[in-house]
Amino acid sequence: MSTPTPTAGYSRRSQDIAPFHVMSLLARAQALEQQGFDVIHLEIGEPDFTTADPIVRAGQAALAAGHTRYTAARGLPALRAAIAGYYGTRYNLDLDPERILVTPGGSGALLLASSLLVDPDRHWLLADPGYPCNRHFLRLVEGAAQLVPVGPQTAYQLTPSLVDAHWNAASVGALVASPANPTGTVLPADALSALSQSLKVRGGHLVVDEIYHGLTYGMDAPSVLQVDDDAFVLNSFSKYFGMTGWRLGWLVAPPQAVPELEKLAQNLYISASSIAQHAALACFEPDTLAIFEQRRHAFQARRDYLLPALRELGFRIEVEPEGAFYLYCDVSGFTDDAQAFCAHFLETEHVAFTPGLDFGHYRANQHVRLAYTQEIPRLQEAVARIRRGLETWR
């Protein structure tokens, strides 16, 4: 692939960062809706549930109380303490709140971690397929992503043997996600421990995206901090906590890294939204956690319906996802052009799902991702439409 020539006056890094292909698909879906068509949206990774009422009320109270000024760059002390308490309850970890930085979304946490750990022309190992912004943030800080092809044999995750095969003089660490987007697979504690050890012997950093923690089915995802206290953890209030539009996340870092991260936070964004932080305090109340658990059960029911239904239609899903709210499907039995495949179903059956091209390069044209972020009756309608659309495909 040739290197793109920057548009006059614009940076090469801007040209190197690809857009979300799903956004053009979403724009087309919205245009069809404006024409009166009923589109079933399975393309966007956003829960369909609105923010839970206790959080909304807490945000309204924060506004009424005038909590509209900057907070400390690391976040409200009360919120950092609440997050630390959550680690104690969920993971039995005694986590010092001083190690937590509250960020503008999980993206803010990734920005801090990549800015701290990656010099120009150095790279992290990343699984391919994976969440596209991870590699784009590395490019933004003049680093790079070393994409490692992964498949169902390793549950689409990095392993120590893959680290062995792909580590080189420019490598400085690895970023893994558990549960992962787009595959929904989870790294058990022994796999996290093995990855940690394989990186430590090389002097590398382990960064773990735990943004979908809480959204697991039939099991609990372990935190990497249970096996590696030196790891960096990215998390977010967007998925399990349902606060997507509030743009709030956090980063857990080793104590010695916090002063440097705080300095970066001060310069990059000053602080996360004060209103969102005050609202997020309500996330950890028992009544609010009960709401999240009800929603988790709803997601599990959706997965348990859609997974066998798609397999029956011929979509290959070789690893059952244990978390998140996605199904990453091998459609090579139907096509080697996932973009055209997705366009067909959007245009003819008005079902929107995402081509694999958004998630990397490895066999991307033979995969699609469907998000089960709709109620089961809508999923049933989507399956009926997909069945019909397969009859007219090519």
C-alpha cells in the first residue's frame, strides 16, 4: 500500500488515521430512515438503554448545586475513592485511589497511556482484529501498532507465543482487550498472567482494555490487576454503566507513573467533565448496580437468541463470546467482500451491521460484526430479514 500524500498544509498523521467505515454506513442508514424505511441498527457499539435514572438525577443535582467548574486533573477524590471501592467489591483488590485518573471517556485513558509509554517509531503489539482507535491513537503520538493476526485458535487474543513471534527491537509493550471488541472473548486469569510474564522478561508494558467489564455472561472477567499490579488498565463508564454521551472513563496506573500521567492530563484536557463525574458517583449505589445487572441479563438473553440464529443461517461464529455485546461472524461461506455484503443487507433489507474492515486487516473482508443492542423482537425481525436477504445475495 502506498503512503498517502498529505493534503497541502495538513499533517501526515492526519492522513494516516483512517475514518470509521461504519460511520458512512450509519449515514446511509439514517438517510434511508429519512426516506421512511425501518432500519434495524446492529452496527454501532452503543447500548440501547438510556442512562439509568439515579445517574441522571445525580447529574441534575450537580448542575443545581453549581458543580460546573474544573476538577483536579486526576478527577474528583470522591469518585476515585468510589472506583477504588468498586475494585474491592468486584475483584477483592485493595486499590489505592491515588493510582486512578478519571478521564474524558476510555479514549482519554488510552490517550494518556499511549502518550506516556510510546515514543516515536516504537510500537505496541495489538490483536488483529481489534478496536480501530487503539492503533490510531498510537499513530497520533507518532508511535505505531504492530498488528498481530489472530483467529479462533487463540480466541482472537494475543498469547505468549505470538508475543515471541512478533516482538522486535521497536516493541515496547502490548495492548489487549478483555472482553474484546469485536469478538467478545475474555482472557482468563492464567492467560493474563502468562502474557504479563512474557512482556516483563522483555521489559515491556502490559496495557489492558477492561471497558466491557461487567458485561460478561456465565462468568466474571478477571482484572489484570489481580495478576499484575504493574499493568495499566483502561476502563469506561460508557458500556456497563451506560453513560456513553457523558464521556467519562478512568485509567489505573502503577504509582510511579501517576505524576507523569497527571502532568499529561493537565495539558491535554485539564479535567474530565465535572458534571459527569458528580453524576457517576451514583453508579456505585446498590440500587443503580441492580439496574446494571438487569441490563446485563437482557444482553445475555439477546446473545443467547442471536448466536444460534445466525449460526443456523450459515454465519460461522467459532468462539462463543463471553462478554461485550457483539458477534464477530465469518461470512466467507457467502462472500469475500464484506463491505458489499453489508451494503446489500442495508439497501435491500434495511439491516445495518459492520464490515470487518473497521477492525483490522486479517481476513477483514470475510468478517462482519453485529451488535446485539436491540430488544429481542427487533433481533428476531433482523434475522428474518437477513434470511430473506441471503436468498437474493448474488
